[in-house]
Amino acid sequence: MLAGEMGAGVQRAMEIVFTLGRIYGAPDLVPVTHVQISGVSYKNLGDAGVEFLERWADEGARVRVPTMLNPMGMEESSWRDMGIPEEFALPQMAVVDAFVRMGVQPTLSCTPYFLPRGMPKRGDHLAWAESSAVVFANSILGAYTNREGGPGALAAAIVGRTSRYGLHLDENRVATHVIRVRARLKSIADYGALGYLVGKAVRDGVPYFEDLAEQLPLLSGDISGGGDAVDRLKTMGAAMAASGSIALYHVAGVTPEAVERGGDLLRDDLPVVEIATLDRAYAFLDRDSDVREIDLVSIGCPHASLGEIHLIADYLRGKSVHTRLWITTSRWVKRLAEEAGLGEVIREAGGKIVADTCTVVAPIETIGVHTMATNAAKAAWYAPAHSGVKVRYGSLEQCLEAAVTGLWPDG
């Protein structure tokens, strides 16, 4: 591959994988069973990114393992209804077309673990790129992956391997900090706030939550539909990856490695981080506290699970929204929601289940969105910088009340 005997596209991919391995001192390469690619939105790629991907596809490069895509900047089937301009939509579709020509599945979701087949297993080596997906794969699935860059993940998919360094090695998966949670956690937004604080404190380390299991609902073996524990942990992990760069955490008695390795993950001299209150997190995430009128309520960052959509539909039944409400999710989960009748309930109320995208990578600033409400700490962290919007942050109930009234609720 490196010598070019399998074509220029494969050679370029192996050069990327090989060079990363040399930079990080990897002893060898490891086969991967699954890849997830970020850097899909035209908002992030621009014309240079489109040309780069099209050239790789034109050279005949093809992926060797199941490979999935992160969200793009719009929903393919309804971008006109979303108000997305054609000058954005056409190059965005060219991006997806280039990936598809290389054999990538157009899943367009940051929650590949909710898809019905090909779920990575405990101990699998992956090359995933999206930060919230990476931390979920390492922590909840017990798989092994670094946080790949977009080109690095695509290169790994084309050659079927990645360099063995970082979190592919057991010695790098031990805890660096012990976290003690004294604050009471009542909502998904609280778990996002907790994740924000831990990310800021631990940065790129590996936190070990000593007592979080006391507040968590039971984590079942089947996570495909979400559920209370899964939705809280995916939100917390996404927040830690955003405010820090955490790619793995352990929860005593809950996550696979904490159950299997127990005290072997800990040293005697680890620093302890105690979280007594979430006030500092809410002060930052809900920092536009003077905003009351809401242009868009966004739920689903990371993409909403079927369980979350059930909760939203139950709240909206018989009500009408007075501002835009987007529940962003994968095509697969949207289809399940439609089959369960949840999509009809949400549409009757005036909301939308939106696949393929999210408000972090969609050009919401071009469609009249100046203020946004969300219960997702990751969205509250990124949206102001990516889109220039002002954000209100709070519980799902607060966000849905804002959708119904058009105003962020007092108190």
C-alpha cells in the first residue's frame, strides 16, 4: 500500500496512517473493525474540502471496513423546507456523493451506536472521529479508539488499519483523576453541566467517577434505543469532550472496564476532583440569561435517541409550538419514531424531527436564527462560536416550554 502498488488513493491513505504512527511513536498498526468519519458539513469543509474528497474518490480509493458519516449541514430530503440556500446545498451533496463513491455509508449521525447493525463490541479497535462518539465507544462500549481527525479516519477506513498508540494501548486507559459527585443530578442538562465541569478540570485525562452510579438509572445491555442511563451518559461524555478533550471515562460499577478491571484502573496518588455544585457550569452554558425570545429550540446533540423522542412527543401531545422546534437525530431513529407515531404527534404540534444534521454544523445563522434554546451542553458550548447565536441552556422541560410559548421560562 505504502509503495503505491494498490493505487494512488490507497497510497495516500497509508501515508497518512503511517505518518501519524511515526509522530506518536506507535510500535505497529492494528486492524480496525469499524470507522466513523467527521468533517462532513460543507460549513466546515468549504470548496477545498470538496475538491480533496472528490480527488480521493476519483483515484479509486474504497473503504475496507464498515464506515459511517457524521452529520452534514442539512437534511437531504428537506433542505429547501429548512431554508438552506442552494449555494450551500449543492456542494454539500457533492461531499456526501464523494464519500458514497468510496463506499462510506451515508448514516450522517454522531450516534452510530444507535444504528441497528454493526455495533462495535467490547475490545474492538476502531477509528472513530466525532468527539462524542469516541468517548461513548471507549467508555460505554469498551472499544478502543483514539479521536481521529476526519482525513485520518477516512485513511484508516481505506487501508483497514490505524496506528497502535494512545487509547489502543491498555496502559493508557487507566484513570488520571478521581471524580466525586456531591451535586444532585436531576436532568440530562445536569449531566451535561457535570460533564462541562469535569472536562474543564481534567482536560485530556481519564476521569474515574467514584460514586456516580448512586445517581444513575440502571444501564441495560441493549443501548440501541437509548434510555435514561444511556442518554445521560452520552450527554455527559459529549460535554467532557467539548470543554476538555476527554475520550474515555470510567464509572465505578457501571462501565465495562471499571467492572472488569476495578481497582487496577487506579493509583494511590490520583488527584481528586469534587463536584459540589453545578452553578459554575450553568453560569457559563446559560450565559445569555438576558435572552427571553427564542428563535429555535434544538434537542439532540448528540443525536436524540428514540427514548428522548418519546419524552418529547408525550410533552407535546395536544399542544402547539410558537417557535421552531428541531429534534435532530439519525435517519434510522427518525424512521423508528415515524413507525411509532411519534413523528405525527410532533408535526401536529408544529415541531420537526430532522435527520442528517444538527445545529452545530448546520448554517443556522443564514436562516434567521439568532437565539437558541437547548438541553445539550455540547450545543451550548459550540453554537455561539460556530453560528454566532445566543443560547439558553436548561432542562428538556424548560426547552419544550420555550418551544410552546416562544419565550424562555422565568426561574
